[in-house]
Amino acid sequence: MNPQLVLQLPAGSSLLLGLAALAAAAILVTPTRAQSEQLDVGVRPSVPDKAHLWSHDKAKVSDEGGHSKLYGILKVEEIKSDQRLVKPVDEGYIARVLIMQLEANGFHQIVAGQKPEIILTVSYGRGELANPYIRDQGEVGGSGLPVFPMGNDEGVPVQTITGAFPLQLYDQKTPGWEAKLQKASFEKLFLRVTAWSYPAKGQKPLMLWKTVMVVDDPDHRDLNIVAAKMLEAGAPYFDRLTKDKEVEVQKPLPTGRVIFGTPEVVEPRK
């Protein structure tokens, strides 16, 4: 049964006052819709291994990496920094959500007896990542900021003056570039999925592709809550290239709903 709002009018109250009270109640009991907070997810895909991407096979789509989709997950681990996450992360949950999104996007997990063709690692944490809107950044490690496993390529950005500087000036004239540059410079909560080749004996694994998903406000966001939306935003860009430095994807985060019943006016008690 829906809850009801009951209005009691004191004895001697005029009809006009009663109607005024009813009107005020009607304002209060207007049904409210579920409010949604928009989660802005920045997706930064990259395909370091372009052997398949730039092949002469015309059957392949130009922005697809073309690597195998038969995978195994090696590990999920935190990249610790000077600032702690607001809550410890359930790494098993991250792996389960990732598997669900991989399957939804055409990837297939190995079964018993199969050998994976790509190995996936998942890194997560918070920190100041390389700004994708600054060309030719240097990388700094060992200062308490993110250092990713099997190669530090998302460390602290240090701008250098190189041959790309004229291109940087050109970028600055692009509409909205300055706002994107500033937003990307904030500390982020991040998830990174990286694909590696399955190495032959005596060989080192080769990084095939990586996708970094970031959100702002790591001081007040629980990664356990937003990870599913981050992976949902990023999975369609696994093993793909984009023209944009960062793809902005908005995902709704329901915050709750309040429903009032129909108001009822009752006679005052005698």
C-alpha cells in the first residue's frame, strides 16, 4: 500500500485556509523522478603494435587492431600512489565485470586445455597520468605516482621542447582544446586494460594494445561503484584507434528515488 499524506485542519479553520493547505501539500507530494548523476568517463585507447592495423588486408577495418580475441586474464592489481583509494577494491569483482564486457564485445575467454593468444592485465588506482593533449611528454617514475607493470608508459607528464612543438601550437587553436587540456591534468581514478602477446619460450611479451579509462574526483569516488560503468564505456574501444586524444563517454549513475502517495484531507478530530 502506498503511504498517504494526511492533512488535519484545526477546528474553526476556514475553507480558504483549508484549500491553501491542500495546495501547499500538492506541491510537496508532486511525484519525483529518479535523479541520475552523469559519470564522465575518459577513454584513451592505443594500439602500440600496428603490424595488423596497417596491413594490406583490405578486409580489415582501418581503426581495428586486428589482434586475436581469444584471451586469458593474468592479473588485476593496484598501482599504489601517495594517495590511497577511498575504499579497498574487490579485484575479483573487477575481473568478473571485465569478462562480461569482453564477451559483449566479441572477445572469448579460454577454457580448460586452450592456450590464450592474448594475455590481459588490469591496473587500477589514482594519480596524475600523462596528459594526452600534450605532445611528446617525458615520463617520470619512482615518485609515488602510477608506474604500470611491464613498462612505465603512463607516468608523470613532463613537457619537453621537441620537433612536435609547432604541432602543439596548432592543437591549441582547436575549439575546446584548452578545456580538455585542463580537465585531463587533474588527478584521476583509473582503470587500464592492456593486451600482451602470448610469449614463446625465452621471449618477452609484446604490448599489443591498451585502453585507459579515467574519471575525476578520486577523493570522493569508490572504484567498486564506478568500475562497471568505466569498463562499459571503454570495452568498445579495446584494440581500436580513434582520431580523438580521448573519447568522452557519459554513463548514468542512479542515485535513488522518492515516491509520495496521494494526499488526503480528513476532518479535524472533535
